[in-house]
Amino acid sequence: MLKKLETTERRLLSKNRNLETSNISQLIHEILQQNEFKRMTRYFCELLGVSRSGYYSYLKAADSRLEREQKDLEAKDMIMKAFNRRGYKKGSRSIKMILNNEYDLKISRKKIQRIMNKYQIICPHRSSNPYKKIAKATKEHQVVSNKLNREFKQGTPGKVLLTTITYLPYNGKDMAYLSAIKDASTNELLAYHVSDRITLEIATKTIDKLMKNKKISLDSKAFIHCDQGSHYTSTKYQKLLKKHG
């Protein structure tokens, strides 16, 4: 029995770390259900730093805890309905609105957050736009003057180069991205690059392919015209253009 007591002490002290008083009382209650420890209430309370009066108050409140648990389970069921509505997971703010507007239930956002934390109902965070991260990190993106001024047809092949990135959905749920460069005078596609990631590399690789294409002859005053999105205003992209003249 002493060996079992020693093992039990170590387990309780290990579990006791960072627990609330009610959880510690629950641990003591579970141990005291074993026959050999039934008369050791004082000992275990002192071992785990809980007053005996507090422990007995915990036992008396068992019915109210069960009632509260039942109400939490009922709230959880409704929260899950709103959480999974229309096939995508939602946060506490959206859940509160759905419960109020569609189920005529008024549950505070604080309670919704408590129930979600209690039952590990987690709303995944939307993945951030990598280009906004780039712009925020560097703070060096610069918009340049509009040299073209909508004069697309200048009669000089290899001078006005138009570029953009297009979204290409496929398989119903997947997305690819096409970066392309077109000659404004001839409408010829000079270079393109396809990727499953919309990172800065998709734009720089398109320039690399343009410069490696020996069949293309660019005018000495050639310039790129774009929508000045974060790809094209990045320092790395503009340095690449200057490098190739």
C-alpha cells in the first residue's frame, strides 16, 4: 500500500501543476474513490494545497456542475451548427450573427468563445497574401510614372511590353497562376511562366525567360507596362529590369 501511495503522490503532484482548484479537487475525489485511500482526505488536501472545506464545497456543488455542463453541451450543439453552416468554418463573431439571425438565439460572443475553447472548436486562420507580406517587410515598393499613357500601338515591335498575372482555376478547387509578357505592337506572346504559387518568383522568372529567348529582338528603348501590383513595384523586380536595360 505504501508503494502504491508513493506512486499516487508522484502522479498527483505531476498533474497538479498549473491546475485550477476545482480540477485539483476532482483529482482528489477520483483518488479517494479507491478503497485503500478513502480515509485520507486531509492528507491529499494538504499534499496538493487545497483546503478541506474547499474540497467539500466542490463535492456539494456536483449537481450544479452537471447542470452547467449540460447547458454547455446544448450551447455547443448550436454553435457547431453555425460553425459548419454552408460548408466552411467560422469564428465567434460570425457564429454569433448566425445564431441571432437564423436561429433566433442570443448568445454572447464571450460565451461562444468560452465554449469553443472548452471543446477545442478551432476556426482555421485564412492564409495571408504573400505579396502583402513582402510589401510590409521591405516597405521599399515604389510606383513609377506612366510612360505609355494608353498609346499601346507605337509601330515598333519589341518596345512596349505588357505584363500581368492571371488566375487559372482548375479541378474545381485548385488554382494555378500565369505570368505573361506580350508585345503591344504585334500582340505576340514573348514569354510566360506558370506556377502553383503566386510569389515574386513568378514575375522574375518570366523576365528571365524573356531575356533567354534568342528569337526575340527588343528595342533599345523597350519598357515594361503593368498594373504596378506588388510584384512589379518590388525592389528586386525593378532591379532585374534595370540589370537588363
